[in-house]
Amino acid sequence: MKLQWSRSKTPPQNEEVSSLEGSGANSQLETSNDNIKENATQTLTYGADEQNAGPYSTFVDGEADGEDKKDFEDGYDEQSVFSDEYDEGLSWFVIVLTLVSSISGFMFGYDTGYISSALTSVKQDLSNKTLSYGDKEILTAATSLGAFISSLFAGIVADIIGRKPSIMASNVMFLVGIVLQVCAHKYWQMAAGRLIMGFGVGVGSLVAPLFIGEIAPSMIRGRLTVINSLCVTGGQLVAYACGAGLTHVNNGWRVLVGLALIPVALQFAFFMFLPDTPRYYVMKNDVESARKVLRRTYRRAPDRVIDAKVKELHELNDGIDGKNVLDKVWNMTKELHANPANLRALIIACGLQGIQQFTGFNSLMYFSGTIFETVGFNNSSAVSLIVSGTNFVFTVIAFFTIDKLGRRPILLIGVPGMMVALIICAISFHFIGIKFEGTSAIVEHSGFTSWGILIIVFIVVYAAFYALGIGTVPWQQSELFPQNVRGVGTSLSTATNWAGSLVIAACFLTMLQNITPSGTFALFAAIAAVSSVFIYFCYPELSGLELEEVQEVLKNGFGIKKSKELAKHRKKQAAAAKAAAQHKIPRNEIMGD
């Protein structure tokens, strides 16, 4: 009396479904017919026939796995209520919120890209003098300094006034900074403009991924957050393309800076008509607004599931008291460090953000034009465009792999790959023989050489491995922290990123002068080697987990093994639930109601 059929087929009409089984790509249904029979070795069963089977119980070869049954039985109205049936329905509402938020990422990338072109084309437009390497470092570091300062407070401010208003405030900072730069005729005016714009970059780089992480369904949270990283690389690509086109235009660098006003205005205008995240609304006890956002996010979820999620967020919103804002922030900071799971989350988040900066990628993006000119490439902007294009393409690849392969595997591929590429670049720079002095570089073997080509090739390889792993994963940081300390935690980790950016931007050209390009790239390679060890022992697999589940993983250690098992289980649940959704099986038939 069984009919088992693959997910590619449609169910027989008017047949009562007694159970659904899923194993990887093969999902099977049992009906009262007997025409097709297939077997699954390991299945996830929605059982009407199994005694006491809950909607998310696990069975292997027909036998219940006790631990899994305990964890997931009757999970429909309990924690992680969206982890299965309703994650697969991505709504246009979520897509729009993600894209609008990711404009902050575009601005982040555009700043990184345009300054590289501007530094090679500004000539004597500022204070009637040629910029020295020290002048270039200060202009570059000004934005990193502003971003570092603002990121220290951005998460806290986002908890107080909201994620949406925080991003809109960053737009105002961008606007003021851009106008100052476009109108600058003195060196200090340009530096001031970049500092103020840095305030906006710091806020946007923290709050935008936080916003996306809080509105995204768990099974696609990684991919949606990567869209922000994709916009960062897209911004770099657009900036390099515009820079290459404006290279020979009088005051073209001013036009290049001014173009940044367009995305700023668009983001501000769109956010006037969009809501904040449900988690923020729950923090502020605005239950009705939270419910409205959740209904638009999970279109197929019935009202009782929406209510269960709101209740779950309320229970998880274990607010930290304080007499005033400063007292509350201090108590949150203490909770972040006193709770072992929170402290491990902070170590991981800050560690990944530090790795992203101290392996040298952003210094390469800031000064790529200067580097490529010294190794014999006259059109440095065009070569920078190739590197940026590689970064963009491999960020797209990361978009499709981060939730399928997982965060941990792509990091363990990406960072060692960067290390190898950096070592080869260090060797190549040694044989070219470059010495940086004052405003110029002395090259022993000048012109277009095979060593110069090798440098370009492996900088491109380095960019590919960077984009695949460490360029995207650190910005998943909001998933590491519980709701009550998420603002402070993401502030500290983002501040770590910008502190690293500040150090590298302020010291990179000085390092090229004092320890040579070979020594500089060798140092980055050594940091990448140490970073690989850190990732192997300290970074758990978080793909597919609910934001609130991560604390369980980190409770008694870094949870490497536990996280991989739970992530694997979640993917199997999602596969079975997706099959149920595709075949439009009524929930009461699956559950035997």
C-alpha cells in the first residue's frame, strides 16, 4: 500500500499523503497507491504512521534517532520555527530590503576604488604641490580613521534609534564628505572630506550587514549577506572603470568623486518608504510592526507561526538594564566579555575582521595604481580594473557557494590560497628590485618584464582567493552574537576591521620604503599562514543555523564538530521541507492532522 515517488514528479490526484521522506536530492512520498517504489537509506520523515512522530523528527532506515527526535520533535511552534518550511519562500520584499541596504556596501567599495585612481591623477590640484607618499597615506587613512571612530558607536546607535535611521544618517555623512572633496582646492580640505565620509563608511559597513542578517531567512542568510559584499566589489569595479575613463580628463578625479552622490541619494530616498527589522521592533516592544515585517518576509507562513516567531524573539530579547544609555552600554560590554559563548563569538568576529585587513587586500586596492606603475604598466587604472573585476567575479561565486559549501570550507580554501599567491608576489618583487623614495620609485629592472607579469597574475589569483573567502565571511558577523549584545559585538568587530584598515593605509607605502615590497608581501603571507591555523581551530560552521542557535554551538567551546553536525542536519531538513513545498502538500496531511 505504498507509492514512493521522486520530487521531480507530481503527486497523484486525490491520494492521501501519509508521509514525506527526503534524502539529499531525492525526496519521496508515500500514498495509498502501489505503482512506484524507491528506497532512501537515510531519510527525514514527516510521519503520520510513526507513533509519536513530530513534524521534524528524524529517522534512519525507519528507526527514530533518539537525540534528533528529542531536539526536533514538535518543533513547529518552538524555537527556530522558520528553519524548515518557510525559509524557501524568498519574497520580493526581502530582495528589495537586501538590495537597498547593500547600497552601503557599494559606497564602501566605491571609496576604496576611486581613491586609487584619484591618487595617480590629482597631480598638483591640491595646494599646488605634488603629493608625496606620506601625503597619499594620510588621505587614504583619513577615511579609515573616520570609519574606525564611527564603527565603535554604530552598533549601539543602531540599537537605540534603529537600523534604518542609522543607515540614513550615514547617507548624510557621505553627502557632506563627498561635497567637501569635490570642492577641495587645499590638501586639508580633501583630507577633511575623506574623514567625514569615513564616518558614513563605518556606519554603513556595520549596519547594512546587520540589517540584512536580521531580515534574511536562515537557510539563505549567507547568500543575502554576500550581496552586500558583492556590492562592495561592484563599487570597486565601477570606480576603477570610471577612473580609467576619466584618466585624461581635466579634473576628472573630481567627477569621479562626485558620481558617488547618486547611490547616496537613491538609498536615502528608498529607505524613506521601507521598514526596520523585526528584531529591532521587538527590542522596542513594537510587536505589531514586527508582525507586519515577518508576514511580508514569510509569505506562506500562517498567522500562528508568525505569532510563534514574535514570541520567540521576545523570549530571546533578554534585555540588559541600565540607568542611562552609557550605563546600559557598559553592562552590555560586560555581558559580552563575561559570558563564555559571547566572548568566543567576539574572538571569532574580531579575528576574521583582523585577518581581512592584515593580509593586505585593501592596501592593494588603495594603492594598486601606484604599485602597477612601478612595475612597468603605463595604464595602471586598466590593470587595477582587472584585479577589481576578478574580485567581483569570485564574490559572485561566493554568493552561490557560501550556503552550499559552508563558511568554514571556503575560508580554509581561500586563506591558504592567498598565502601562496603572496609568497610568489614577494619573490617576484625581489627580482624586479624596487626602491621607494620621497615621491618616486627607483626600479632596477624597469619596463615591462616577465617578473612584472608574474606579479599581476598572482595579484589576480590573490584577489580571487580573497573574494571567495575572507572578503565575504567576516561580514556574516551578526550571526555570531545574541540579540542582547549584537550591537556592541558588531561594533567592536567592525572597529577591528577599520583599525586594521587604518594601520595598513597609514603604513603601507612606508612599509614599501623601509622593508621593501618583497618584505611587505612576505609579512602579509606570514599573517595568512597564522590566520589559517586560527580558522581551523576556532571558526565553526554556521550556515543554515538560526541566529539564536549559534549560542548553543559556542556554549562549551568553539563547537567545530557540533556546528558541522547541526548545519548538516538543518540542510537535510530544508531539503525535505522544500520538496513538500514544491509538491504543495497540505501541512495537515504531512503531520497526520
